Amino acid sequence: MVILTLNCGSSSAKYQVYDWDNRDVLASGVVERVAQEGSVITHRARGKEKFVKKSPCPTHKEAIELIINAITDKEVGVISDMSVIKAVGHRVLHGGDKFTKSVICTPEVIETFRSVQDLGPLHNPANIMGIEAAQKVLPNVPHCAVMDTAWHQTMPAASFMYAIPYEWYEKYAARRYGFHGTSFLYTAKRASVLLRQKPRDTNIIIAHIGNGASICAVKNGKCFDTSMGITPLEGLVMGTRTGDLDPALPFYIMRKTGKTPAEMDTALNKKSGLLGITGKYTDRRDVQKAASEGDERAKLAIEMECYRLKKYFGAYMAALGGAEAIVFTAGVGEHAPLIREKCLEGLECLGIKLDKEKNNIANSSFAETCISADDSKVKIFVIPTDEELVITEDAFALMKGTYDVHTAFTYSFQNPNYVNKARAEGLKKEIENLPALATILAK
């Protein structure tokens, strides 16, 4: 049995093909430049050469047809025909406060996504287009939606409400929603395993740091608070987003410059963050290289990002009344020892003590590592996220009728003996090149 996962953006369609019976990823890839000139698919199948092909994709329907052709191709494909695909899982950015868990994509569900797309104007329309296009290409299998916002629906009102006129919440659903929920779910469950605790007994803080970044306080295995708000703009300093700022600042700049609301929205979301401070860079590797070469604005950008992270760690430690672990995940969280070190400096007073040598070794896409000092009261883990696996398992369970909200549902990766085959192979190669990595594996 094969399950296909799709993550459709405004101009892209990412995918993964998962062999459920053997618990193995068969292929993954992305179609880029959808609805633009030069549409191209990059397809990677286990044991085969990377396949790249240009083909016009005026809509997501053609993009998904291109994906289907690639995964069934005699040379680079991984399945004989589409009949083996039994379900499709879709990532959806924003479900508003309508959904606390993943759902089958009925016409009513899709209409609900449309009703809240003002809350996710850059992502939800593309997500909906992807679902509807996939339903046309694969009309006889269940299509399931997994929402970034669903994980955060356990937040108490004191966490998700803004101190604004209450009628704005009642009329316009203006509140904190949070994002990266699928990543937080996976890493929270894995952290519980590493701590040898049940999720309901686990209090942890997770930092998902990529180009977009957010942090989540997990209390008794559930989201208690998170840094992103009604949109992904709030919270941490990100690649191109401001994170927290005085709400009056945009009005001040608009009066000074004559910028329109749309122009200000673009500036805050796409021209700020690390890019705004450095004037050049969004990638942390570029920022760190420039800082090491004496670029003062790059140094400032790193200091600002890490200081903001540190403030959130401290605030969430207070909100939770302490935590058993700090978890880093996503591209930067998994691969940037400098960022981890600087944002944890000075937190020894909270029982958080980093082992710098272990931290410098931990730079892996495959290994779950423990980088805290032996005498640290709080464990510090680096856990590579796996959002696609969550989507796959939700889709399978929805298809079988066994799915439930995450607090009442057990995932395969909650088993202490769980092994990701592809990651195990990758880890073996990494340890051959860096034997010290084996000494910091979280067990």
C-alpha cells in the first residue's frame, strides 16, 4: 500500500511517496515554477539517479500529473500504476479555529478552508488548488488535510487571545493560531520517547528554526503557547519576517513614506528579519560567514536572532514552571551549532547547560542527538523533524477510520523501537565520516 503526500505552495508542489507496508520512503521531489515559465520537476527515488525534467505547468493540475508520470515512469518511477496509491495526504497551512485534528477533504471541509483564507492569504489558496487538482487526477481515493494550526488548538484562552476589543475576536476570529504544528507534534512525541515519559507527563520547549521560525511551549504533551500569532509574522526573528515588533511602527513608517498597507505587508513579511538587518542575506550560513569576515550588520543580525530566542526560552520556562527538555529542529535548528550556543548562553540559572563540544558535533539530518552537559538539569535535544511522516500516518488512519486527535492517538514513531530506514542508512554513512557523532546519539 502506498500513500502520497502533497504540499502545494503558490508556485510549487512538493511530494513524497511512502510504502506503508514496509514503512519506507520510496521517492520524493518538487515541481517548481508552477504557473510560471520554466516549470521543472526534480524527482529523487531510492536507489536511482536524480531525475530533472522541464514541462509546462500552467496550473497545479498539470504539476500533479507531472508528479504522477514521474512516480510511475518505467525508468525513474517507484510504482507500477496509480492503483497502489490508497490515500493522499495534504498539508494545509491554516484551518482557523475550526479544526483540532486532521480531516478527510469533503466539499464542506474545503469550503471551510476557503472561509478562513483571509487568515492565510499566501498559502491557503494554493493548498486548496492542490487538493482540488489532486482530486481530479486521483478521484477514487480519500484525500486528507493536515493543518499546521490544529496542534495549537489546545492553547488556553490566556495564551491565544490578544488584548484587543473582544468583538474583533467574535466577529473576525482575531486570535493567536500558531504554525509549524505538524513539526511540533512529531518532535514533541519523539522527545517524550527520548525522555522515557508518556506525552501527558512531558513539559518541553521546542524551537523550529528554518527560514521561518517559531517556538512552542508544550505542557503535559499539548501545546500551551507558541510564538507565531494570527499569521506567521509574529514571534522570532526570521529570514525575511520581523517577528515581534511594536504594532504602531508600521503606521509610523506608512505616514513617513506613504507606503500602502499592501506594501507594508510585503516589507514586514518579505524584506525584514535577517534580510532587513543585513541588507543581503536570509540564509544563516551566509550571515555567519559574513559575520566571521567582520560584517557588523551580520553580527548584529545573529545577536538579535539569538537574543529573541533566549527571551522566549526564559519566558516559556516560567510559563511551564520548568521543563524537562529543550528541543531544536528544522534546517537551522538541526545544522547551526553557533545559533544554538548563543541562544542558550546564560541560561544555566534555569538549569539549561550546553556541552559545547557535543553541540559542535551535532550537525546531522538523520541523528537524534543530546547536546546538554552531563550535569544539566534540562536535557537539550536536536531532533530532525518529519512532517511528511505525520501527514502519512494521519492519512492512513483517516482512511481506516482509526484516527483521533493526537492526545488520544498513538503514532508509530512513539514506539521506543521505532526506526526510520532511510535515516538509519544516512546516519550510518555520517558516522563512518564522523565517528564522534555516535557518542552523542540520544537514546
